[in-house]
Amino acid sequence: MDCDGVWENERTPTPLRVFGVRLHSVGLSMREVVAVLELLNVDRSHGTVWNWTHDLAEAQADPPTVEPSWVNVDEKQIELMMKQMAVRSD
């Protein structure tokens, strides 16, 4: 992924920014990403990581969708699954 155009005037090397954005995308909070970056001697605020994430998101195209975007479902199967879930929750 070529991210250099997204972050032209950044003082943090692009691979570290991409790493931070990737950490956030897999579930870490902004502050947790900052803590991981601090382990790598990179001192950035959670606001900076937020900016990285949103700058990159705005630069990316929408993901492709699968055609058709609907699925046929057997109503009887759903009914059985709902009954099984009700029995498990009791």
C-alpha cells in the first residue's frame, strides 16, 4: 500500500504510521496504540493516531461488494436455530 501521498508532512516514518493504523483496525484503542508506539520509542498522542487513521481512511476507495448483495435463507432453518438459542439461554 502506498501511503506516502497521504502523509506528506509527517515526522513519523510511514511504516510506523501504517503499523499504528493497523493495530487500531484490529481492535486496539487509540491509547493502546500510543502505548505500543511508546514501546518503540515513538512519542505520539492519541489524537495524532486518530488523525492517521482518518487520513488514511479518507484516501482509500470503498471496498468492493459481492454481487448479488443478498442471500436466500431457509426460514425453517432460522426457526430451528432460534429455538436452539432459546433452549441454551434457559
